[in-house]
Amino acid sequence: MRLKNKVAVVTGASRGIGKAIAECFGKEGASLVLCSRNLDAVEAVAKPLRDQGCTVVAIAADVSVREQAENLITSAQEHFTRIDILVNNAGITRDSLLVRMKDEDWDQVIQTNLTGASYTIRAIARIMMKQRSGSIINISSVVGITGNAGQANYAAAKAGLIGLTKSAAKELARRGIRVNAIAPGFIETDMTSRLAPQDQERITTQIPMAVLGKPEDVAYGVLFLASDESCYVTGQVLQIDGGMVM
Ligand code: NAD
């Protein structure tokens, strides 16, 4: 078990990639604090994990609201006294071309995908600095590297997450805290199921491996960055994209 005796906080854990990360971490022996905005949805992920013997705390928190993001971290610490791993996975899309983009769609995506991660990182850094250890993983996207027409808000947030990752990695390295990002390509989740079939087909032709990824494919990369096997890795962006961007 690669995460035995470790405590991990995973945001946006009610479905998709966050759920796969929670299940993977649970199998590897971690104790978990799982959040999403809807308690019932996150409880539905927590229950089967508890049935398998995993210690799981489910919390309703909207990471785009500073107070709720901070309370999530405080509650996790109160429950377990220490936190070893934070995965900033919660994310949304509000796609449209730049010229038509509404202010609220710009703001909501930046606030959730980028500012939300900064809230949890700033709250957890104080705890991890005292522990002198910790691993933070931010779920970015390949579109944060390449840009994407119709996703300027999302691409800006995901590019911002890479800048946040590298800056935090530089600030926190001497305190024993590692900060890395994952940049998934196109992964089969609710987020991508909204794409029209012709768009899914077009995207698949751009992937050298010619298939969309599965949430578990991302979870295994997160597991590596969360575990002590990556103890000399910080400030990096691991692409999990079937070769889409190289
Ligand atoms: P999803 O829509 O299936 O799940 C997103 C999760 O985040 C849900 O649990 C949702 O409840 C939660 N969430 C959303 N806003 C939240 C908020 N304000 N506070 C707390 N929780 C919130 O999406 P997914 O495909 O599983 O994506 C997970 C992450 O991976 C996102 O950050 C996404 O941008 C990123 N990503 C996904 C893909 C893909 O192809 N699916 C590719 C690259 C990056």
C-alpha cells in the first residue's frame, strides 16, 4: 500500500476524475477527506469506500468560496490532526468564444478552477509547513499549455494553475512540501460527455493513441505524485494525454 498512514484531501470527488482519485487512494491505504458542493453526491462515493475499510470524511464545500475552502482544510486537520496530500481537482467549464463570453462565465471559471486552488493551498501550506512535509497536486489541463478556441476562460485558469504550481513549488520546497500539476488530455467524464459526437470524433483523431483517456489513467499519475516514490519531483507538469501534446 503506497499511501498507508497518509491523509489526503481531494476536491471535486463526487464523480469523474476526482472519484477515480478517491478510489485509487482508498485502495492504497490513505484516509480521505472528500469534498464537492453536494453532500449526498460525495457521500455516495464515500460509502462504498468505507464499506471496504477506508476511513472517509465527506464534506460539502464550494472551493470557489474562500470561507468554505478554508473550512474544508480546517475540518480535515481537526479530524485527522495532519494532512499529507491535497489534490485540487474541482473544476468547471463555461465554454464560449471570447467575443461572446459573459463576464460571469469568465469569473466563475477563474474563481473555481484557479482561485479556489489558491485558497486551499494557502490554507494547507501553513499545516504542511509545520509538519515539514506534504504533497500538493493541481489538476490542470493540456489546454492550459496549448490554448483552445472556445475555452479562453478555462485555458487561462488551467495555465494559471501551472504558474501557481511552479511558484508554490519554489516557495515551499525547503519546507519539505512538493507541488506538482497533472495536465490531462481528453478523459471520459461528464465534462467531456457534453461534447457533440462529431467533436469527440475530431478530438480522437488528434490523439496519437486514438482513444480518450479514462479517469483511472489520471488517478495513477496523481498516485505517483502523491506517494513517496516521487519524493524528488516538484514543480512539474505531468501530461496524461495519449500523446496529444508533445
Ligand atoms: P466533472 O465535471 O465530471 O467533475 C468535476 C467535479 O468537481 C465534480 O465532483 C463537481 O461536483 C466538482 N466541483 C465543481 N465545482 C466545484 C466547486 N466550486 N467546489 C467543489 N467542487 C466542485 O469533471 P472531470 O472531467 O472529472 O474533471 C476533473 C478535473 O479534471 C477538473 O479540474 C477538470 O478541469 C480537469 N480536466 C478534465 C479533463 C477531461 O477531459 N475530463 C481534461 C483535463 C482536465
